Amino acid sequence: MFKHTWAIFVVVTCANGAAWWVRGRSARAQNPGLTEGYRSLIQGWLVYANLPWLFMGAGIVFGGVPSIFHYFDLRNGPWVTGWYAVVVGLWIATAYWVFLAGGAEALIRHPGLLNSTTQDPRAVKVLVGVALVGGLAGLLMVLLGVAPSPR
């Protein structure tokens, strides 16, 4: 089962995109000018949020990585190292987009993409900052060998 968990992550990521499209229906009805923004944001989500899972799946299917648990140890080969590179690259791209390229404001302009009533881009930036710090803490645990990992 853990050999195919990455595929479940792809399905869940796509389901989130579909849910966001449905949740934005009333905002698009009120302001049809938002339609292209929703389309762009959701397509971006589907591409970028699935990159790690597709890379992980390729490592498992073609690269000889036995299961998702082997991704908890960087010493488990180039596919695992590459997966971390993809994830860190996405963190950097996310930080740039949210903090410097107007991503927080874009999310606020498109109701339904966030489960939040806030209209303050600073709140989005705080949430993303906390998530990135959490991800970095997890990466640090892996690098220090604190995370449990099969060999």
C-alpha cells in the first residue's frame, strides 16, 4: 500500500483544486472577471503541488525506492535527494510568490481558495511563513537523523 501512497496524494491534490473551483463559483458569478484568475491559480496549484508526488512516484516506480517511508532518509539514493530538491525549490518559489510577487493578495482577491474570512494579505503571509518554518523544521529533523527512517 505504501508503494502507491504518492498516487493518493495526487488524487487529493486534484480534489482540492476541484473543490476550490466549486467554492469560487459564487464569486465568479458575481464578478466574471475573476474567472481567469481562478483558472490560473488552480492550474498553478495542480502543476506545482503535484510535482513532489509525481517525482516521488517516479522514484518508487522507476527508481527502485521501496516506499514513501524511504524518503525520510536522504541517504536512500538520488531519487530521494532529488525529491528534497524539488520540495525546497517549491518552498523558495512559494515564498517568492507570496511575499514578493503578490501571491497573498491574489489569494485574497479570489474567495474560496483559503478557508479564512480574513481580507488581510499579512495574515496569509504569516500562515505561509509558519508553514514554511514547519517544513524547514521537518527537513532539519531528516538532516539530523531524528526522523525515523527504514533502510
